Amino acid sequence: MQKNIRVRYTLQLGMVAAICIFSFMNSSAEGNNDTTVDPLNMGLTPDAEKGLDILMNVPMATPVMKEKDLERLWMVWDAPSKLMAADATPEQRHDMIFDRYGWAERVNDTTGLPLGYLPDGKGNLVTNCFSCHGGEVGGVTIPGAGNAYIDLTTLATDIRKLAVLDMGRDPDKVPDAMAPFKTPLSIHRGTTNAVVFASVFAGLRDPERGKLYTEHPEELLHHDMNPPAWWNYKKKEMIYADAFAPKTPRQLMPFAFSPFNSLEKFYSFEENFVHIQEYINKLEPPKYPFEIDSALAKKGQIAFDRVCSECHGTYGKNPTFPNKVIKIDKIGTDSRRLESIYLKDREATNAGWLQYFGEYPVLLESKGYLAQPLDGIWATAPYFHNGSVPTLYHLFNIDERPAVWKRSDNGYDNVRVGLEAESFDSVPETNTDRERRLYYDTSVVGSSNQGHTFPDDELDEDEKIAVLEYLKTL
Ligand code: HEC
Ligand code: HEC
């Protein structure tokens, strides 16, 4: 999809939005290896345009806030930000609000609403997939790119503070908002604890799977995740960072597990997901918008094909993609994601509606991470499943990966290729929790930036530069 949207986006879903996210858990032995499964399309002809229309217009989750609150959220900000907002013009204030929550502007927009937030016709806003899966890259909205700026916790906290203010109480006493069972919505700006909070919602909601998490909420293994680009969905046999779930319309639905939607209502959305899946399937990666040194890129391709293609495939005329999951011991990136979905939850989901009562099961065990397709990789920073590395340059040079880094509001670094970011040895002293979240801290559990030593081990310095150039062409 081209640039129908240009957002700056942000999104966050209130906790409800939390609804989103995917599925988690599921289980099953082998995973079937069909890709998109036609018999699951409910007799419909999947229609990508319809899918986009649904994503832009059909509310399926429950309200996160009142539409009119959008312009009032600044009233509960910390004092310096609030003063600035009070003195700002309406346009400036709009930008401040969008920047704070990491919202993307819709393109050609007349609503003033962020991408991923829909009116429900009753004065409320409802979030959807684009809150995490519609991102701005260098200030330009790219549908299907992960939102690298989202700050879900800040949004949910401010919404709660506004409610407290409206009750005549002191909003400054309100702690960070969480999902049920003290589940953080996000630990860092730009990533979310989506796998765990979605699991919690699903466990709470689905009678066929029981109230799993009410039994052991304290054991939840929280960790922030980076949403993958949707345009690579078509190349995958199985989806998610560990390739543990089949590609079906239902697999895309857990986000709608709002505790307030009736089960009938939830099931009635299935048709929508036939079209949403088609929209995702038809997305193409965006082209690198800056200059490329094609002679250098050609050299890079040779080194890439020697070292990288075995796992990441080949690109160009007749592309190949091996769909390889690399064991955690070999890849060495953060392991928490592999441990956070318990066996009993995988088994439970496999028995239920989401997995077609065992017909399209998830894997019972996650052994490692999928070597991702690298199409449009220039636009998908930060890198790795946990978004711990801000640029491709840092991915290639392990010793230079920052222990702590902070992204700019929407700058793109076309030298290092990825997010414009400042590096730190440790998190500087901050005044508020929100400020602390602006620093990606790789010492936080689940946030390690280690591993994937292949470029360092097997490319010389010149080859690294050439491969970096080649990656811009994918
Ligand atoms: C709160 C943020 C958030 C929302 C909202 C959200 N997702 Fe995701 N999505 C993620 C994250 C994070 C992952 C990566 C999870 C993983 O790999 O374990 C993901 C993974 C996926 C994937 C797997 C892609 C791949 O290539 O492996 C698909 C497909 C997907 N989401 C579709 C959706 C759809 C459809 C919706 C809305 C109905 C949605 N998501 C809503 C955050 C979100
Ligand atoms: C042995 C298999 C293997 C080899 C060889 C390999 N990679 Fe990877 N690569 C992976 C895996 C697995 C991941 C996912 C790691 C994670 O997210 O935790 C990955 C992730 C990446 C990412 C980040 C993807 C994203 O969406 O965040 C990039 C970029 C990348 N590799 C580039 C390369 C390049 C360039 C080479 C060659 C110099 C290479 N890789 C060699 C397995 C491999």
C-alpha cells in the first residue's frame, strides 16, 4: 500500500486496546505448514481493499476514551509540558499530543484522529491493529510498518488521570496504568508487552479456554516486543517471532478479545478478518527513499549471498525464503519471548475456537526465532524481535550497540539506517516515569541487545559497509 496514510502515529491503546495483540498461546505439535488456508475464508472472496476499509472504519474493540478527551489529555500532563500545551496554538497542541503518545496522522485526513483510532458512533474512540501496525518512518506514514513510537502506558495513564481530574481529585497521584493482574502495557516507548497482555485478555475471556491467568498472574513473564512489518506475512509459513502460529483469519483476532464484547459479537467479526488477512497478504514493502550506491550494493549482495542468505533467503528476480527457525543457543538474542507463553496455555488455545478446535494448532514449544524476511528492512527499525537495536549499523557492530538509547521524535538516520537515536551508558536521572520510558534500557529483562553475531563474525569491515548498502535495496 502506498502511502495512503501518513501518519505519525502513535497509538496506544488503552488497556482495553490491549485487546489486541495476538494470540499467544496456542499449541500443538507440529504446526501445519499450509500458508493462507482457503477453506477458512468462510466462502468469501478475500478482498484487500475491503480489509483496509474495515481497518479504517469498523470499530471492533471497546472504547478507550471519549473523542472529545483527545483535546483535553494535555490537562493532566506534568507541569512543564502542560504549560507549553496551554500556551500553544491548537495546531501546535495537536502535534504535542500526537508526539507524546506516538500517534500517526492519517493521510488526507479530515477527522483529526490518529491512525488506529476509530469513532464508535457514540462519542468514543476504539483502537485497532493500526495503532501498533501503522507506523511513521522519518515522518511519513507507512501502513503495515510497526509503530516505533507508541507509548501505550503513557496514553492509558493519562486517560485514567483525566477521569480522576473530572472527579475533582488529584491526577498527579495516579500511578502508571496497567492491564489486569498488574500487567504492564509497555516498558519502553516504541514497544509493548503485547504478547503477555493479549494472553491475559484471551485467558480472561474465552470460556472454552478457561480463565487461565486468574490462577497464576504473578508468574507472567513480561517483556516488550517490536511489531513486525506486515508486508512480510506473505513469505511466512508460520507467524510471530518464533513462527509458532498458523496463518488463519482467526489467528489475527485475539486483539478483539475485549472483556466487554460478548462472545457472539466476537465471533461475528470473523468475516472481517478474512479481508484483513488479504490486506496484509497484499502489502508490498516500501522503497528506500534516499540515494543508493548501486555498485557498492552489488558488492554487498555477493557477501550477503555468501553469509546471510542461508537463513534470510535471496532477493531480487526469483526470491527464495527458507522459513528457518534458529535455535536460541545459536542466535543468542533475548530468550524471554520463547518462555513467556506457557505450555498449558498453548494446549488450552489449541483446544478452542481460535485454533479451530485443534485443526490449526500452535506449536507446543518455542525453540528459537525465525530468521525474518528482510524486505523493506530499512523501514522496520528498531531491530530484533524486542526492538533493542536502533539501526542496522548497530546490528552489524555488536561492540557499538548502545546499552541505553533514546529515539528522537521522528528522525530517520540514513547513514546508520534506522532510527535517529542518542546513545547512553545508563539511563540518566529522570523526573517522571514517562521520561524514563523514553530510554530503551537493554538491562531490563527481555530487552537484551546481544546475539546475532554473524555480520561481525563473518564479514570484514568493507563487506559490512557493502551489505548495509545492499539491505537498502530490499
Ligand atoms: C499493542 C500492539 C499491537 C496491536 C494493537 C496489534 N498487534 Fe499485531 N503484533 C504486535 C506485536 C508486538 C507482534 C509480534 C508478536 C510476536 O512475534 O510474538 C505482532 C504480530 C502480529 C502478526 C505476525 C506477523 C508476522 O509476520 O509474524 C500479525 C499478522 C499481526 N500482529 C496482526 C495483527 C492484527 C490483524 C491486529 C489487529 C486486529 C494486530 N496485530 C494488533 C503488536 C500489536
Ligand atoms: C544462522 C542464521 C542467520 C544468519 C546466518 C544471519 N541471520 Fe540475521 N537473523 C537471524 C535470526 C534468527 C534473526 C531474528 C533474531 C531476533 O529477532 O531475535 C535475525 C535477524 C536479523 C535482522 C533483524 C530483523 C528484524 O526484523 O529486526 C537483520 C537486519 C539481519 N538478521 C540481517 C542479517 C545479515 C545482514 C546477515 C548476514 C551478514 C544475517 N542476518 C545472517 C538469523 C540469521
